[in-house]
Amino acid sequence: MSGITIKTKEDIEKLRRGGKVLAHILDELEKEVVPGNTTLDVDDKAMQLIEKYGATPLTLGYHPSFAPRPYPASTCVSIDDVVVHGIPNEYPETFMEGDVVSIDLVIEYEGMVVDSARTVGAGTLAKEDAELLEVTRQALKAGIAAVRPGAHVSDIGKAVEAATPKGFSQVRDFCGHGVGYSLHEEPQIPNYYIPGRSPELKEGMVLAIEPMVIIGKNPEVFIADDGYTVLTASGQNAAHMEHTVLVTKKGVEVLTVS
């Protein structure tokens, strides 16, 4: 349990409020994903709503260890074969009919951190892309259902992997994580099963569970020259869905819902 934090009752109440705020913001951002709008429209709307709710965008200016510079936007908006960390404001992209669009947003609210992501279609999706979204949705649902006191981190990855059918693959180079006091906390939560010992889940732990699914059998990804944008090596489309959840006495509570 080294480095893993247990949140207090007061922390949890703040996280519940922040989770609802984040869900409301993402509800509004989804409406921006229509053909003809741009990734910048999403980021600008996010900033307006973040200010309205008195929150703070945590990715803006955040400098992770893998990147050469601080992140320049409040959201990540990723289209088609971009898995995660698409930069919405440096070279804005216009949404086209049938695009697969992922929106990832992390906010601090009342001093606590919540993290969530959704993938939606711009207009009508192709059949394979619609299936991709459903697979990712079910993988997230399965991962969340594996959370309970006494279970282990590896149980989450096992459930996510089991819910991902043949013809789709889970990204292995990026994973879920603890959250609450900061953007990334222990434990790391892979989206596939790793045999052996892993941290036990305990009441009061707060986790960001986030399957990243690619069409096809190749889970490999690479980072573009901008230092952030993560693309599929196969060129196939990807989806990313994420919730912040609380380990409760009896099981799990999803915090990032309205």
C-alpha cells in the first residue's frame, strides 16, 4: 500500500461534488462534437464551464515525466487513431462526419481532483466504430464492477481484458491510476491482467479506471513529435472512456456522474 492514499469522509464529499461538476461539464462538451465544429471549440467551452463552476483545469500547464514541455490546454481531444492526449488548441482540427472523438478532462474542485473521459461520434459512426465505442463502454463497466474491498488492482485489469473481445485490443503503454489529492497517484491500474501480487483495494481508495481500446489486434502506440499526441501504430481508430470511482465498504461508487 506504499504511496496509496485513503481519503477521509470530508475528502469524499468534496470528490462527490467535484465528480458531479465534471460530469455536467462533459455533458456540455459532448454537444460541441458535431461536424463543422473544432477541437478548439471544445477546449474554449471547457474553459468557460470550468470558470463558471469555480474549478481549475489540471492538465493546463501540467508537465508529465514523458513529455518535453508543459501541456498547453485544459482538455485532451483525440480524433480517430489518436488514443489520448490530443492537443485541441495548437493546431485545431475540424470534426468531420463519422469521426471518433474522445474528450478527457481533469479538474480540481474544492481542493480535490477528479478525472473522466468520454468517446462519442461526430454525426453518424461507421458500424465498426460504433462497435468500438460499445466495447470500450463494456470494458469500463467490467473494470468498475471488479472494484470492492479485498479485491486487487490486477482484478480490474483482468475484468477489462476479459470484456474486450477478439478483434479489439487494450493499450498497454498507458493505464489508469489513483487520483484525488493529485492528478496521478498510486496505484497504477493496467487495462490487462498481470499475474502475481498487486495492491489490495481498501475502503476509501479513489481510482481512475480508463480502458483505451483499439480496433484490431495490435495494441502498440507511439507519441507524435509534439510530445503528447498518442497514436495507434496500426492506424486503426481508438476509444478512451474513464470514470473516477470510490472503493466503498460494500463495493464501488462512480463519482463522475451527474
